[in-house]
Amino acid sequence: MEKKSINPTTVFNSLQYGFSQAIETTGTRQLFLSGQVGVNANQETVAGGIYEQTVQSLVNIEHVLREVGGNLSNVTVLRIYIKDGANSHEEQLDIAKALKEKFGDAPPASSWIIVTGLSLPEWLIEIEAHAVLN
């Protein structure tokens, strides 16, 4: 699969927040991942706040991708659901920090959606992913 980030200078610089405006891909094998939350393999919500839960969500995505021979570079789009009340500017910067750490200079496109709650009250973020594989 080839992947190209599209980030025209005529729209705001989304790279500073850890995502691209658009992604162009080649390849036909696609993987649609269910929403991942900040829960480890023992079904324990990780300690900390939204940064730690974002990192764990992305680690979970990595594990699923690895199972089919992929990795985070195959991710083309994220849908990020953020619990209302966990969406201050500081917390959004924590999410951006985690995205930049995991995706580096080639982040996927994404949408950030504020929701009234997630399945459990301690969950602050849920991330769905779409990947294109060879």
C-alpha cells in the first residue's frame, strides 16, 4: 500500500494536532476496527487521564493491526470520540501529543467528536480506525 498525506496550505495546519487533512491510498485490502478504549488486555482501564487512555487506545489498535500483518502506518482515518467534560484545550493537546508520538510525520485523517458519554463512566476516549493494507 502507498499512502500520501494531503495537507494544503489553503486550510489550517492540522499536523500540529497530529492528523492530516486527507489521505490518498492505493491498495484494496481494508480493515475496519471497532472503537478502542483505554483498557488493557486484562480488561482494566489504565490509570491516569485522557493522555494515558489515548495511548492505550492506540496501542490496542496496533495490536489488532499486527494480528493481520499491519501497523499504524496502514491507518488512513481515525474517528475519535471524546467524552464531554474531557475536552478542554489542555486535554485536546494531550490527545494531539499521543497522536504525534504514535504517527509521527505521517498521521492519518481524523474527526474529533464530543459525546455525552461512553460505555463506562471512567472511559474518556474511544478511537475507531480504518486501515488499508497490501
